Amino acid sequence: MICDNKIFVGRGTDNVYLYPRMANRHGLIAGATGTGKTITLEVLAESFSQMGVPVFLADVKGDIAGLCRPGQMNENIRKRLDKFGINDFEFSRFPVRFFDVYGEGGHPVRTTISEMGPILLSRLLGLTEVQEGVLSIIFRIADDNGLLLIDLKDLRAMLNYVGEHAAEYTTSYGNVSKQSLGAIQRNLLQLEDEGGDIFFGEPALDINDWMRTDDSGKGYVNILHCVKLFQHPMLYSTFLLWMLSELFESLPELGDVEKPRMVFFFDEAHLLFKDAPKALITKVEQVVKLIRSKGVGVYFVTQNPSDIPNSVLAQLGNRIQHALRAYTPAEQKAVRAAAQSFRQNPDFSTEDVITDLAVGEALVSLLDNDGVPTMVQRCKIMCPQSSMGAINDDRRRAEIQASDLYGKYENAIDRQSAYEDIMAAKEQEQQDEQQQVENKKTTSSGTGRQKKSAIEKGLNSGMSSVTRQVSGNIVRSLTGGKTKSAKSIAQQAGTSILSTVLREVGNGIIRNLFGTMSK
């Protein structure tokens, strides 16, 4: 709810406000299950939307979808409004867009392999440091050769191609072992089995579509339906990290702004950092630190502040702490740490109050107009103006079809990319090899025929000379120098006999030289 251009969060000893110009200094909403974190998130999301700031949030239980419907008065809301002294409260709906990685509960959300990048993809696949290095080489080779990595079949084709030509790339890019390639391929198959392949493809999400306002000037509330996605925590957390990095890389610098350009809520934030390598945590810390100057506020929603690394927690200036439970020594230690993170209030013990907070109550410390954390207050959180709870499938379907984005992402596109280029290159290689084989056969056959012709010609020439010489000797022996008539007859007979004999001898020599060629 907006009061005097400020977000009315709740009331303790005094009213508690969040100043819009301090909203991009990030924040934390923490508390045990069932203590009211979702209502707090809903109140903040409504207020940002009301002031024209687009919002992104993940709905892991399906109970934030009620933002698309106006709320209804009940006894609990009436009592709280009376305590706040609010008489002009109005229920309202807010412009909502639904998205879903699986395309079931909202517009399909996709990205490409190239946009995901090797670092986040390695985390998604659970790769070792060595395997991540090999994957980075694969990306570099694809970039250098102009090969587009859009979906998983592109990446798989690229892995096979580099594996077949590994010796050619070792000198220029580094060693690419078959063991690492095999491990990456196996993890890709596992990702496909979990349904992760549907996330990669086109049309890819245009992050600018999430940064719009409706005709009335309200910021769109972009809700990622995560009921199914949340069953695969690594895919869920990697997707949110990808979105944050996309915002960071695509948005220009703005410096200090009067209100955020966009506000991003990370629900179940502990999953973002679970088993995350140090390099990734450092990257998140860097992005959270620098994205403020691009006008984006990031709010982490989790059960315990200790779920967030200290390096990231230090960047969160606005804090709303719901009740924590402390039944074990470890939980008691976490309560003390959470209490010590606030600017202490002399009127109560923060550590004692954290475990006594009722549902809908919270310890709140927000940045004042000068950027200084206010003294912590115990306050009741404001009521949301929209409906609290889930919506039915018919209402969800109607909201999706009424969206201005309906039809833009619904149909997947499979354009020419690395897979098609590599398959075409392999086919061309096979054709070239076949042509070379045929050329060799043709050359060998032609040379053999030329050799046979030359030899036969030489033999025939030589045999003609031999025939004439032998024929003359025989004729002279037969005629004994007699009359010309007798000599002629004898000569004809001798020539005929010798021609037959010498033909047989010649054919025998040729068969011995060429085998069956003369047959």
C-alpha cells in the first residue's frame, strides 16, 4: 500500500515505511514456515506494482497467483485495519503475467545454451572443476567457428564433434579428455530425464518483456509458476541465477534513482547457495553489489538468515524478520546471529522477541531516506489488497490468454544451429571421401588399360618382324632356290602355318603378362 509516496509495510510503535529510493538497496524476508513470509512478499509486490515498478517473483506453492484478483474483507483484516487506523483501504487486483518453464501454468520460458553459459550450465549439470574447464573449451570452439548452441542437441553434437577431432584442438585450446566428454554426456541425459531439455530452445525469453507497465501505469507482476520446477531444486535455483545475471548484463547503468526499475524476489533463496562453488557465490555477490546501480532491487526470501552467505547478506539493507524456532543448539545460535544483525532497540531484547512473534508479525529494520538502517521495530505487517491464495485452472488459463504476450512464446522454433551445421559438415566429409575412392579406382583402371595396349602393340610389332624373318628362312629351305612359281606356293603355305603358330604363342605370352585381362 502506498502512503505519501512511500510503501506502508506495517506498524509497531510507529508506522514503518520503505522509501522507494532505498528499495534497490536490496532486502531480506526471513522466517520459519507458516510465519507470514508470503503475505509480506505479496504486500511488497503490490506496492511496487502500484508505484509503476515491474516485479518478478517465483511461486513455489501456487498461492501467490491470487494477485490477479481483488481481495475480500474478513474479520482478521478488519481488526488489523482498525488497529492501523486505515479507513480508506480498497481491495484491488494487479496486472499479472504467468510464466512456467514447462509451459503448463504460464507462458513458456526458454533460454539458449549459449545464453546460459558454461559456469551456470556446469552447476546445473553437477560437473567437476575439470569437466567445467572442458565445457568452457567446447563453448570457445563453438564461438570461434560460428556455431550456435541453442538447445541440448546442439551441445551434444558439439561434444561428439570435438571428441572426434580432439587431437586437432589440443594445441590451441587445451586437452579435451574422452572421460570428461563422457561424463558431460551422461549428465546431459540425466538433465533430459528430469525435463530440463524443455528449458533450452527458442524463442528465448526477452528480459525486457518483464519490465513493462500496463495501461493504468501499474507495473506488471511476473509470476514464475514453480510448483513442478521446484521439484528439481538445481534447475530452479540455476534458472533464477541465470535471470539475475541476464538483468545485470543487459541493463544500462542508472546510478541513484527515485524508484527501482524492477524488483526481483528470490523465494527459497537457500537453494541458490546450496552446494554452490566458491566462484559462483563470488559471482552472485558481485552481481548483487553492482546491480543496484542499474535500478534493480533484489530481495531474498528464506527461512533463516544463515542460509545466505555473509558476503551476500552484508549487501541487504532492508530486513524483515518473522519468527524463528529455536529447539536445538544450532537453531539457538542462528537466532542469536539474526538478532545481532539488527540495530538494537532498547525497549526489548531482539533475541527474545524473534521466537515470540505471532503469525503476521515481524522485526523490521529498513533504510531511512539517508540510507541508514532504522532501529528495529516489532510490528504487524500490512494486509494485502489482492486475494490471498491460489486460483483455479480456468482463471489461470483466462489470464494467460488475455496477456499481451500470448502467442509470442507458446510455439517453439528450431532454426539452423550447431547440430544442423555439424551434420552437414559430416555429410560433406563422407561425400568427399567417397569421391576420392572413386577417383582412385578410375585412375588405376585407366593406367592398366594403357599399359596393356602399349605392350600388345609392341608384341604385335615384334611378332610381325619375327614372322617375316622365320617365314623367309622356311621358304628358302623349301624351294632350295627353285623357280619363282614354286617359291610363291611354298611361301604362302609357310606363312599360313607360321601365322597360326605365332598367334598362339603371342596369346600365351599376353595371358602370362596380364592374367585374365586378355580373356
